[in-house]
Amino acid sequence: KINKVNLEELALEIFGCNLLRSINIFVFRICISQEYSSNFTQVFCTLLKVVNSKIPEIGELTIKQTIKNLRKGIEKSNRIQCQTSLMFLAHMVNHKILEDYFALQVILFFLEKKTENSLELASYFIKEVGAFLEKFCNIGIEKIYEALKNILHYEETSKKIKFLIEDLFQLRKNKFENYSYMQCEFDIIPEEDVITLEIDFLDEGIDAFKITDSFKFDEN
């Protein structure tokens, strides 16, 4: 079982396996594990960050599978599935597996819908990724908060949504206290080895993407 203590050792052991032959299994398992143990999301992201630094295809497939899981959650109005998928994506940004622009795409996607559910999900995602954006994408988060301000003052919203937005402003004022984008014990690979991927959150082709829990045939 992966945890903070054995993370670095396990990450090294994984490269002793034939990852190229078992890409599907790795992606399937890490997505399932994160879904059912979301409190270990930073651990899973750190492991993915290490693997992605050597085999970016695994990072890309994991991202696409998580986006697909999020879309399923939205379609089924499954809030828990949406939140666990958003948490995974947020920490992929925090760990620089994903470009910061991706986070802005996700936030704007939900803000533009302007439904109570979408605004709640936007709020949830901003809390998870806000500290990172504040440090590395200040112009982007300024635009996000300008959009939130417009919703707060010029859109008809429920008291619940007004409270959520006001809470986000207070959270930013407090520098996203208790929402650190990455704890130091998860920073285990050199910055120069990090590979950051560019994925379009709105890419419709992701819906046709499929991961199976099986080995890839190796002709060799």
C-alpha cells in the first residue's frame, strides 16, 4: 500500500516493472485508488509525477481518464465523483503535471454555466488549486476573481452561492490558509526532471478514450 512513508521507495520499484507493457493497468489502478482513497490524492499525484517524468504517456492517459470520470460525474449528477476527480486534476496542476492554463479552463467551464451545482464545483476546485495559481499564475486568478465578483454583484444567485463566493474572497485574503498546493514531503524529484503536459480540458475526443484493466501485448 502506498503512503507518505514508502512513496519514494515504491516509486523507484515501479520502474523495475515493465510499465510500457502495463500502461493501461497502471492508469486504471491509480485512478480507481484515488477515487476510493481521495485523502491520499497528493500521494498518488507524487507517484504519477515521478512516473510522468520518465513516461509522459502515462501522465497523459491518467489525465484523460480523470477528465472522463469527471464528465461522467457531471452527467449523473454525482457530486462525490465530481469532487474526487476535480481534486485529482487540481493536484496534478499543483504538482506541475498539468499546465496552469488547464486549471483556468476548468474554473471558467463551471463559472460560465452559472448553475448552483456548477458554481459549487468551481468553488471546490478553486480552493484546491488557488494557492498554486496565486503563486504561478497571478493574472489568471485575477480574472477568475473578477468573474466571481461579477457573479456576486450582478447575477441572481442563492444565499448559499453568495456565501461560497464570499468565502473564496476571504480564503484568498488569508492566502489560501490550510490549502497548501504541495507539502514539502511530496517534492521528491528535481525541478528539471518535471514534465508538464498540455491537455485541452474541453477536447471532445476524450469521450471516445478508453482504458482497460489489461496488459498491452508485447511482440518482443
